[in-house]
Amino acid sequence: MLKVKENIFIKTATDIQAIRESGKILSKLHGEISKMVAVGVKTLDLDIFAEKFILDHNATPSFKGYKGSQGSIAFPASLCISVNSVVVHGLPNHYILKDGDVISVDCGVFYNGFHADSAYTYRVGNIKPEVEKLLDETYTALIKGIAKCKSGNRIGDISHEIQSHAEKFGYGIVRELVGHGVGRKLHEAPEVPNFGKQGKGPKLMNGMVIAIEPMVTMGKRTVKQEKDGWTIKTTDGLPSAHFEHTVGIVDGKPEALTTFDYIVESQKVNYNG
């Protein structure tokens, strides 16, 4: 692994293979979580299952015990579970999932010295058509952003692609939270905003690994933090969606090092990321 300017670490082929392996454990976990998400399930039960699954695969939950900003409270769970108007960093608890809910499940896995990070927004029962549309277009924004993750492009090309797609539908792009580099640390440089200008920001190069994660709101883009120090909600109470892949630049092109294939297999949804 080579460090270049702006504290960006360029991964070797061996490093990227290790992240693939972390990503495979994480992706399989999402497949199992997708089988569990249903009306009547406690979000805490999803977290208990996830932690056991990760440990059973000789890996470690990346999120549990993580401290964000200096002096912040350590994150107490293995999953971030964000329901409806919660954008990200929701805490698993005794909330019981209801018909029509949507929940973002965000998770990180640390295995053989490297992290992988991925999120998926799940439907609970029958959701409203307008919420379905929000999830579909947020997922599409992720795929469009990944397509710009090529050697020679810049971070702003990814950011602009995500923003321009989401805003076509009148959605809000959360600006206070961003994607990030992934490697030996869960959060590395560079930051990957979901808004920005083409041709701006750090140049993308072979061996970079980043988490691309659109966080899109149905209404206003403004958010607020709850008193628990973690939970981020929309200020207008409208739903949000969040999808994330860990992506490496391999031979100049993007390669998703996490996959939703296991979710597709278990739920027969129409996503093939």
C-alpha cells in the first residue's frame, strides 16, 4: 500500500483482494439480513444476528466501538439501522418494524487487516409508490456514481453524477455526510460527497478504494442529529434512502468489492449491483 498526496492510500493487488474478502463476508450478511427484514421484527434482533454472523466468519464488526469525531460516544452496535426519516447512524433498539417502513442497514466488516463498508435500504411489506421511487432512483444514483469511478476522473465527477440524477426528481442530497476512502481504516481520505462539480477534487487513480454512498431525501436536504450523538434524521420528517458499495479502481475501471447479489438471490428484487 502506497501513500500519495492528500493522505490517500493506493492499494496493492493483494490489499484489494483482502478487501474483496471482507466485502464477501459483508455481502453475504446483507443476504441473510434481507431474509429477516419483515413486519414484527425488532431492529435489535437484526443487530444481534449480524454481530454473531461476522464473528462466526472470523471477522470483526467495523462499527461497534467506533468513535466519530473527537470525544464522541462510541457506536454501540454492529449495524446502523435507520428507519424511515432516519438518514444514517440509527441505533438498533426495540422498535418493531411495521408495514410500509423502509430501513437502511449499514454495516462494516474488518477481516485480514482491511475493512469493507456497504449499505442497503430494505422495504418492509408494502411501501408507498413514491417511497419505492425514492429507493429506485437512489440506487440508480449509486450505480451512475460508480460508473464515474475511473482512473483519470476526479471525485467531483462521481459527486456531480449522483447529485444531478437525484435532483432531477426533486430529491434532496444530504451534504453533511459523505462517502470516503476505505482500507486499513474504516474512514480514509478522500471524502466522496454526493454533490459537486465535474472535474473538481482529488484525481482518481488505479488502486484507490472508496465507499460511494448516496444519501437522498424525499423532501428537504437538511438534517439534524438526535441527542444520542449518532442518529441523523431529516428535518421535515420525510423518508430517506441510502445505498453504498465499496469500490476499487482496478485496471483503471471501477470494481464493486461488495455486492447486492445475495440480496437479489434471497428477495428476487430487480437490483443487480
